[in-house]
Amino acid sequence: MTHAADRLKGVATFVQAAEAGSFAVAAERLRMTRSAVGKQVAGLERRLGTRLFNRSTRRQSLTEDGQAYFERCKRALAEIDAAEASLDAKDRQLTGRLRVSVPLHLGRHLAAPILARLLNAHPRLDLELSFNDRVIDLLEDGIDLALRLGPLRDSSTLAARSLGHFDFLLCAAPRYLRRHGMPKTADDFERHVGIVYARSGPESPWLAAGAGGVEQELRVQRRIRMDDLDAIADAVLAGHGIARLPRWLAAAHVQAGTLRWVWEGRHAQRMAVHAVWPHTPFLPMKTRVAIDRLAADLPQALESGLVSR
């Protein structure tokens, strides 16, 4: 009789190969060789007495039996994951080190306070945060979880979960607007100083939703360029011009009256936020809990700029 653990291992490999559509991609996700994946699937086919994949030199696809087996196996593995998560959440303390990579400013203002609260509930958990706007290789750098902004790149080795989005909005200090007036049309911006986020490479135009949702370019006098959002926030608060800032960075200042939304608060750019982690059949509990906490708390913080304590 085949050992239960061996049966489960073969099933998990088969499910990965079916989802990936390729033994090579499944091997990357499982950190195995392509040959090892092929041997496990072949062994499963021998045990079941049926062919699970149609194979050719160019592609592979599930047979009719393979498709039916895949759907049941996927549900079974999901039930196992849910059972383990339930046990871990109730009876186990998170332990070990959780290494997380976060974007510099969003990480500092929002993600770090949310994740740090995990330490209160799990005293045996260590948190290591890396603040970096570069897209790093999670597997090479040994990172358990990362937050990514904007469209996700295609990757066969990473899993992802949406954590919401935020808008960049135009804002200025009341004293700047008293001196220079509130711009009411796209042409009005040509008379205003723009505090522009700029790094190496070409500067992106200022685009904002105009009448009827049609995107318009706003041509400002680009007299102040900075590569740090916090420095831009300081400059706009000091009354030096108009800036595009994330809603979560400017919202508290608008509520306090030290900044005002410009051009009726129409969003100038929308940015998606995702959690990404190395693709694995069995996600470590510490990573799962961190993702769930971010999914619960981050969307509201992206709107308000406030992290509940």
C-alpha cells in the first residue's frame, strides 16, 4: 500500500503542474527539478491506472480524467489548508522571523504600523522590515512577503493578493492658493508652480480626470523637483506650490485645514497595491496571518491615512 504522505505529495505536485500548465513552471514554484515533477506525476498516473496529461513537444493539457481528478484534488488541498489555518489561528503562536519588503513611504506610514501590531499578539514572532522601492527577487533575498505598487509583472514563482488601491490627488496650502488663486480649468495650471516627484529618467506628465472622466494633461511650471514624497509634502505645506500626493499622505492635512484639494479633488493617478509571496502549496502561517492583517486594515488606511491602534 502506498504511504499516505507519498500519495499527498504526488497529488500536490500534480495540482501545481495542472495550474501552471507546464512541468517546468511547476518545478520553479515547488523548487524542484523538472525531472522530479515528471517522475511524481508519472508515478501518480501508474498508481491511478490512467493518463492525467496529454503531452506533446509544444504543450501539455489535462485529459478528461485528469481534469476531473484535478478539480477534486484542488478542493481537497484547499480543505487541508483551511483546516491547518484554523488550528494555527486557534491553538498556535506564530514563531520565527517574518521578513517583509515594503515600499519606502507607504511602508513607513501605513504598512509598518499595521505589521508591528502582530508582535503584540505573537510574542515569539520576530519582524524584519526592509524599506525599498526597487522590485527585488523574493527568493534570492529570502523575503517571505512583499508589497508591490502598480501593475504586477507576470511571474510563475509568485502568488499575489490585492490589498486595494489609492489615488494621487492634487493639493496645495491655503496660503499658496490665496496668493495664486485656485485653478479651475486645465489651462489655469500653466500659471502655477508644480512640486514634482522626479527620479532619474524622463518625468511623467501630470494627468488628471477632467470633465466626463476624460483624462487631461496639466502643464505646470516644474520649478521644484524632488525624489522623496515626504519632502514634497513638507514643501507643499510650506506654500511653495501644488503637488500630487497620495490620498493617504495628504488626507490628515486636508482634514486639519493645512492643505486643500485642488481641482475639485479629481484623482490624478490611481495606484494598485498587492501583497506578493513565493508560490508554495503550503503557505507558512506567519505569512498567511500577515497577509490577512494587511487585507483587513490597509484599504481603510489608504483612504484615510490613519492606522487604527
